[in-house]
Amino acid sequence: MTTEPDSSADAAEPRGAATATAPPEDPPPAGGPAVAAAGKARVGAADLIFKNLTRTAGLGLLALIAVIAIFLVLRATHALNANTGNFLTTEEWFPNATPPKFGVAATLYGTVVSAAVAMIIAVPVAVGIALFITVYAPRQLSSVLGYIVDLLAAVPSVVYGLWGLIVLAPHMKGIQLWLNDYFGWIPLFSGDSVGRSLFVASVVLAIMILPIVAALSREVFLQVPIAHREAALALGATRWEMIRVAVLPYGKPGVISASMLGLGRAMGETIAVALVLPASFNISAHLLSPAGNTIAANVANGWGEANDIGRGALIASGLVLFIVTMIVNIIARAIVARRREFSGSSA
């Protein structure tokens, strides 16, 4: 009679239990549990302080914007109530008259047109400069060019304004006459005379914002991963094809943000435009005509001789510029958010 082997012992004890060894426990921290707890408490306190500071900074910025908006509304209400014209559609600007009649239509038109033309001129050139510095130029030359671009971004606006008034405006007459002769069939370039026009002011603004857009775009293009460029070149792409498929899609959100920053600078520029443009309040589709004005330049020119109603009218126009700037920034944030997938952050 054969007896079967007793498997109760094997069932009671899992396989490999005899050979398995428990992993060694981590040694206790030096100094005991009290020191470890104190270290965690210090780290937690630092994190809490930093979190509260950043939260205070963010809330303080929102509060500052709200205070500015409230100030503009309160100071502009009296002048708007006394105005006998439509503030948004009237072209005339006589806030010091009796009764006062003023509107922001002409200055708002000049602000938007001059900033838009400046962006059309400056952004392609700035992006080209940034691409040349980051992709084409040798290392030493790119360093020198980057330093020059940063230096131009720090030049005061009054210097640009004086240069535009004394040097650029007289030399722009030939270009304006050429545009009028060959492209006069386009309403923007038609007209009977040329001079210190919105076109000249737009060129000055373009030169002012070009270093800002170029510097920020350069920093964005420098963040493109080297692997993306090398992969495109390894697949047989040319230098331009590598830029088109690897550099531009990655840096497009940053370029848009840089352009919106330049647009804000162009719309809010005061002294340079005030020096170049003659103060006139009429809406003209002729970009080369010696006329035009902007909100910021009008505030700078008219504040010194304005009475209470006049200062309120200028503050009201500043409120319009504030609202337009906020709308432009909101649109820019929406565009950047829609193109976030090109930034490479989701990879």
C-alpha cells in the first residue's frame, strides 16, 4: 500500500516562502524622527509663504487693473454728461468750448490704422531678423546682432520721435510720391498732397516695435529643441524646410505673443507720434495725406491747456484706449491658447 505525500505543508506555506527574504528597511534619518519632522515643517512653511506671495501678486495685479478702470470711469463721467456730441462717432474735438462737443472717432481711427500698418511692416522683418540670428548667422555674429537688437529696444521713444520728425519725414516724401503715382488707384495711397501723414507715423512706430518683436521671437526660436531641427535635416529637409516644419510651428505662439506686445506698444505710443503727426481731427482713407491723430498723442498735446471738461474728455479717450488694449490682449490669449498644441509643451 502506497501512501501519497502529504501536501498540507505545501498548502499551508506559499511557494518560495522559505527562500524569500524581506527587503531591508530604510535607515532612520540622521538625528531621529524629530529632525525629519522639522525639515518637513520648514519646507512646508516655505512653500506656503511662496504660494501666498504669488497669490497676493496675482490678486494685486487684478485689483490694480480694476482701480485704473474705476478711476477712468469716474473721472470721465462728468465730461461725458456735458458732451453735446456722440462720443463714439463725432470727429470734432472741442471739449473746452461752450457747450463742449467732442468725440473719439478720429483719434481712435488714427490709433488703430497707424498701429495696424506698423504691425504689417514690422512683424515680417522682426521674424526674419530672429530667424537669421538663431538659424543662419554664425555664433559670434548672432551674439553681436542680438546685443544690437536688445540695445535698440531700450532706446527712448522721444529719440525715435525726434529722428522721425527731423530725418525720416523729409526723406519719406519721395517714397510717398512714388506710392501715390503708381498705387494711387488704391484709396489708401491716393490724395492731393503728402507730408507728415499716418504712413510716416506708422513707419516710426514700426521701427520702434521691431526690436521688441525681434528680441522676443529670437528667444522663442532658441527654445526649439535641437532634436526637432536635426530630425528634419536628417530626413533630407533643406534649411528653409526645416524652419517651416520645425521652427515656425513650435515658435508660433511665442511670435503671436511678441506681436501683441508690440501692438500694445504701438497703440499706446505718445511722444513719438505727437512729434511726427500734425494734430488734426478728421477721418481720411488717404494714408499719405498730412493729417491724423491718435488717442495717446492727443492726450499729450491737449492736457496742458485743457479745463476740467477737457481733462475729463481726455481721460474718457484714455478709457477707450484701455478697453481696446484689453480686447486686443484677450484676443491674443485666445489665439495662443488655440495654437498651444504647436508649442511642443504637450509632447
